Amino acid sequence: MTIEYKYNKVALQELRQQLKIRETALPTLKNKESALRMEVKKAKEKAARIEADYQAKLEEIGGMMRLWGEFEDDLLQLRQVRYAVKNIAGVKTPVLKELEFEVRPFSLFQRSSWFPDGIEILKALTRMLIEKEVAERTVSMLEYARKKTTQKVNLYEKVQIPAYEEAIRKIKRFLEDEENLGKAAQKILKRRKEMQEAS
């Protein structure tokens, strides 16, 4: 990274200010990065747990598969899914709030007695699938935020801070050299003046 600057005290002050901003922000960014790593791990574990619960539920009802042929497709419909927003380490992630289902009326006398239980099973499976989708989305969002934060930490730590330090060092050297040359020039002028007065 190349920083454009002039060899004067104003530029030196501006560069010092920019360096201070980055050095102050770096620990916060590192903390955010580690917090996001932890949250990604938790979110992945939650998604895996939901998937395991879903598979267990499918195995539990596996013996009833023949019965599901009697079940009418339009008996249960998902009407609305409501989400909330949760802030995790500065990242706004979705949280499943509630599901709204519509159950078409049916006669218990004309249908099998397991239909009400079947409706509850379908509601539970639907909820698990949506929770799994939300968990995967959360993992994706947190992973993206973690990646961006890591990039910013690396940019500050490995590129910008060293570049600002180098630019400050060069300006300081230039200003010191300029001052030394000015003093040397004054001494030479003073000697010449003394020599002229002496002769």
C-alpha cells in the first residue's frame, strides 16, 4: 500500500492521527473477530443439532409412511413465517419467531383417527426445516462477517499500520535532515560573516 504524503509537519501530524486511529481500532477488531469465531462455532453446532433432531423425527415416523398416503396434500398450509432480528457481535441475524398455519376443516368421522396427530407432526417437521434454514443462514452471515473482519484486521496489522509507520519515519528523517542542513547553512554564513568582519 502506498500512502501519498508531503514532507512537512502538517502531513506528519495527519499521518500520526491516521496511525493512532488504526492502532486504537485494531484491538476492537481482533475482539470482534474472536467473538465471531465463537458465534460461528455455536451457530454451526445449533444447525447440526437441528438437523439431527429433524432426522430423528423422520426416523420416528418412518413406520407410518404407508399411512401418509391417506393424508391430503392441502389439509395443512403454511400461511406466514415471522422472524425477529438478533444482533450477534454486530451482525443482524434472523431468528424464527412464529409460524402461522391454516388447517382445512375435515371430519374426524370420515378421516383416520391419526389425522390430528399427523397435522401436529407436519407442523413440527415444518418448524424444524425452517429453523434449520434460519440456522444455516445465520452461519453464512456470521462466516461472511468473520471473513470481512479478519481481512480488515490483516489490512490494518500487516499493511496499513506498517505503511503509516514507514511514512512517518521518512518524514521525520527528511525534517531532521532539513533542520540539520539549515543549521549547517547558518553556521557557514555566520563564519563567512565573521571572516568578512575580521578582514
